[in-house]
Amino acid sequence: MNGTPANGTSAMAGTAASDADLPGLPVASGRETAREVWRLSRGYRLRLAATGVLGIVSTGVDLIVSVAIGFLVDRVQAGTADLATVLTVAAVMVLSAVLGAAGTALTIVLATRVYHSVLAALRERLVGRAMTLPRHLVERVGTGDLISRSSDDVTAVADAAPAVIPVLTVSAFTVVVSLGGLAALEWPYAAALAVVLPVYVAAVRWYLRIGLGVYRAERTAMSARAQQILESQRGYATVLGFGLAEQRHRAVMTDSWRVARQSLRARTVLSMLNARLNFGECLSLAAVLVVGFVLVDHGASTVGGATTAVLLVLRLLGPVNQLLLVIDTLQSALASLSRMIGVVTIPCGAPPDVPAQAAGTSTAVRLEGVSFRYGEGPRVLDGVTLAVPAGRRVAVVGVSGAGKTTLAGVVAGTHLPEAGKVTRPGRTAMITQEVHVFAGTLRDNLTLAAPGATDRDLRAALEATGAASVLDVLPDGLDTLVGVGGHPLTDAQAQQLALARLLLTDADLVILDEATAEAGSAYAGQLDRAADAVLAGRTAVVVAHRLSQAAACDRIVVMERGRIIETGTHDELVDAGGVYAGLWTAWEAAR
């Protein structure tokens, strides 16, 4: 209900993991990536076909220059070249160059528009899916990976367009048309290149087999580094309070060096590809020159024909060299694209490696032998069994670190247990102590919970939570802008707003995780009355910051080191003289 993350205990405990153990969201395979891109391009396929036809025609016109030079060489050798012939050939060359350049430019523009349209559709799907991912999945893999895919990977794919699209577009058509021109000129020229082709095929296959994995590993390392930095920044006060600054610094430094190592691997692989392609280039030119010499020597071809063949080969090798300059960008973009599509194609609901939780047929809540841990850390909950009858209110109390917030997260479904079973109602709402006021009008903040609510419903919810007076100080009432850049609200007003949102959801189960703790004791009574209004008639689990709030519940559960050690009513626990009685005595003395 407040848009804030659940308990982040793992943030302080995490250290740099090995490359093989780095957690993360799934990465789409090459086939899945191609299938999703093809699906996203459904509305642009006719434009793609037109772009292909234009590209082939433009490249064919551009290659007339090579044919014209070969024609002129033959005329000069035969002694039949006069001024008119030279001027005619020059005019044809200029015209073909201009038309070819214009056609190529238009082809690149059309291809770029399709690329960015498909990318925009993919970005929208990525953000939309990220907003609906199960919270337990985000908690398990960390927000760094998701943020990296939503920002770094999107940027990598978008930035690849200016460098990759012109080269890919021109190269693909130039290779096809140049090979066709060589075959039409004299088939031995094309055959000579066919002999060298395996060198290029082997080099590219080697790179595709090695390079994509290297770039994916680099992106994964970047995600892990982002996660470490985010956790350190979000837990800044905790890091300082527990003296963990040096530990966090080492973790970030370790992940930064992992990024550096993966980047160095990527550059090394690219350099090795350069060597292979340069070798193929030398072999191609040598093969065509040898074939040209033999054909001319035997009268099967003219010097002009051999010249045209060499120019076509050079024309062919040019795009290959250009492709070489951007192939690392292309591979990086493909790796990022597969990571983006990995998020888009996550099925709705719990992932297959996480046990599902049952929805009860009533509003009762039941935990049976539930255990939970953050990552590879120690168990935070250990064999917890708890039953909350329908319509009853259970308070959870205990010292800091007892597992109260984690238990609330398990009941809410934001954490999935590693063992045990959880049964809860279908409609569940939770408020933590870090409530959030969204940027927008007060009405927008309330209708997030109930889009169809009328102004009368909104005012009634505010009245029930004691927040009706807020309208009196807002200049435009429900239409007043609040949140960032809007009318400021006090901590107590923000918590009342969150409680009103919860009331509008009409949830069967309500979890309050110290939801009224942040406003301070000055508003304690007011917020407790607001909470009572929200919880009336509902099944509720309340992580109580103030024991006066726990005392008002139907039942109290006392936790210690992830276990339930006491349970009963307020009077029963006080009379028992146990842990709760000690907490209550300390609470009464401090009031």
C-alpha cells in the first residue's frame, strides 16, 4: 500500500559472489529473443520488406561505379577511349553514386524508424512487466538486476542504433549484391571467394559462441555491482551504525574488479576476432588477384573485368571491416536485448522454483512449520506455526531482530518460505512504517487503491481514519497536488492517507508492520484510532511498535530469534511473568 520495499535484512549481509553464483532474473535464449522481436515487429513487417527492396536496389546502383571503371579500363587498353566515352562514364559514375547514396540513406532512416518503434514497444512491455513482478521474486534476486535491465540494458540497445543500423543495413545488402555481381562477371571470381568463405564463417561462429556469453557475463557483473551499491546507499545509516563500511567497500570493489575482468575478456575476444578477419581479408584479395591473373592470361577475362572483380571484392570487404568495428557493440546490444526479453517473458505468478502459497476459502490465516532465510544467511524464521482466526486481530511483538517484520512479509506473501505452508485470504493488504505519498493529487493517491471510488467514498475513508481535517488545510481539497513538488503532508497525515488507501481496498487480511510508528508519540492515540477503524471486522496481523497497540489486540504473539516463544491475551501474558511481562513493565515505566 505504500510502495516501499519489504524488509532488507539481506542488504547488510551480502558479499560479492562468484560469477557462477550471481543471482538474477532469467535471460532469454537466442530463439526466444528472435521470437519476441518478430512478434513485436508485427505491425512493421511491410515497412521492413520495403526497406529490404530499397536497400538491394540502392546497393546495386552504387556498384555500377565498379563496373564503369572496369569498362573504362578495357576501352583504354583497346585504345578506343575518347573524351566523350570518359565523360559519359564519369557522368554514369557520379549519377550512380548520388542515387546509391540517397537510396542507402533512405534505407537507413527507414530501418532506424522500425528499430526504435520496436524498441519503444519492448521498453513499454519491460516496464509494465517489471511493475507487476511478484514481490518475492524481486526480493530474491535483488532490485539491482531489475534496475540494470530497465536502465543500462535499455540504454545499451538504444545507443547501438546509430552505430549498428547503418553498418548492418549497408553491409547486408552490399555483401549480397557484390557476390551476385562477381558471379555474373565470371563465376571463378565468386568461386575464389567461396573457397575463402569458411575462414570467415569459422571466425564469426567462434565469436558468436564465445562473445555473447562474455557480454552477458559482463552485464551480469554490472548488475551485481549495481545491487551492491544500491544496498549500501539504501542502508547507509545501518552500514555506519554497525561499522560495516569497510565490508561494503570491499564488496563493491570486488564486484567492480569483476566488471573490469569481464570487460577485458570482451576486448580480448574482439582482438582475436580482428586477427581472424584480417587473415580472411588477405586471403580474399590474394585469391581474386590470382584468379584474375589466370583468366586474363588465358584470355577468359579482360583486364577491365579483373579490375571490376577486384573493386567488387574491395567493396565487399569494406562493409565487413565496418562490421568489425561495431560487432562488439552489436554483441553487447544482443546480450542486453536478451536480458530485457528475459524479464518480458517471465510468466505471471510464482516462478517454477518457488513453492506456491495457498489462498484460503475464508479470511483465516494459518502458518504451518514456516522457515525462512535471506539468501544463504541464517534462518530468520524457524518452524513458525501460527493461526489467526477470521475477523481476529493478532499482534506480533519482540525485540529488534526477532523476526517480526519477516513474519509479516511471509504472511503478506512478499517473502516465500523455504519450508512450511502458508494459507491466507485472497485479498491482502500491507502497510509498513515507511509510508509513501505519490506525486499527484490527493484523489490520485486514494483512487490508486480503488479506481472506481467516488468523492463521497474518498471523503468517508478520510473521515474514518481521522484524516478529514487534512482537507481543511489543502487549498484545492481532493484536487490538491501532494507528494514531490506538491503540498507537504506531515508524517501523521501521510500515515493516515496510507490507512485510508487500505480502507478503500476492502481487503480481507490486513498486515500493519509498525505502520503507525514513524509519526512519533504525539500522534499515537490519533493513529491508533485510525488503525482501529481500518482493522474493524477484518483479520489482521499487527507488528506492534507500541505495546499499547498490542494490548488492544485479541491475541499477542511474542517472538525471539525467529521463533514464537509466548502467545496469549495481554492479561494472560502479563500474569505469566514471562518475556512479554518484562517488555510491558519497561513500556509502562517509560511512559
